[in-house]
Amino acid sequence: MAACVSTPCRHIRRRGLGLGENLSIGGIAKHAAGLMAAFWIGVALSALPLASEEKTSSIAPEKAKFTQTGLASFYSAGGKTASGRKHSPGEFYGAHRSLAFGSRVRVTHLASGKEVVVTITDRGPFRRGRIIDISREAANALGITKLGVAKVQIALVD
């Protein structure tokens, strides 16, 4: 095998390339350099936008807003909430585990399509599987008071 370093090697043939020539170490290096060049050209071309992307690139995509889908329940708050606020009757408010107090959230009842906007003033719900607790007034507007629990989608409102 030592002879293969300086003379054309008869042991290695270019198979699959359509050339039946002998391959030397220099030929292998050239072939490897060609593959590397093709690789980097492919990487550079993959960074270019596609024709369909060019048409929409002038429109800046909106930031993804917070949305969540799951179960909602309702409650009647008595006394102060976690935010230190006391509720007045007829107010649409809600409790969420992580949204900031004062955030406004659109709650959509998925079965009926009805929507209400509530203000987050409390923490909760503390039952597994539920994503939001809403006031009885908001639940009446959505039509979920008889159900007790309903599947909803919530979205942060600006």
C-alpha cells in the first residue's frame, strides 16, 4: 500500500462517477475539495429567500400574541383578589396563573363562538387542566354557567 501514495492507485477506482480511471492521492484531495465547495455553495443558496418568500417579505410579520386553549371555569370572588383589588358587581374579570395583573384577555367559548374580554385581577385556577377562571358575569355572557366548565381559547388583547 505504500506505493499508492506516490503512484496512481490500482486498488481504488472511481465507482459510481462514470469514470474508470485510477485515482491517486492528489485526485482524492481534488475530489474532496470539490465536494466541500459544493457543500458550501448549497449552504449559501439555502440562505437565499425563495420566490414565494420575496413576495411577502415586505410585510413585517406580527409578533406572536399569547394564546392558550383549555378549560375555563367561573367563580365569585369575595373580598380582595391577589392584585389587592375588590370587584364590583357586573365586572368581567379573570384569574390566570402567569399573566400580569391588568392584562386584558379575549375569552372565546369554542362550542358557541361567543367572546368576552376580561381583565386579569387574580391568580388561579388551581385545578389541574384549567387555564382560566372567569367571573360569573363573564360566564353568563359566554353561556357557560350551566355547564360549569367549558373549552375556551384565550388570547392576549393589546
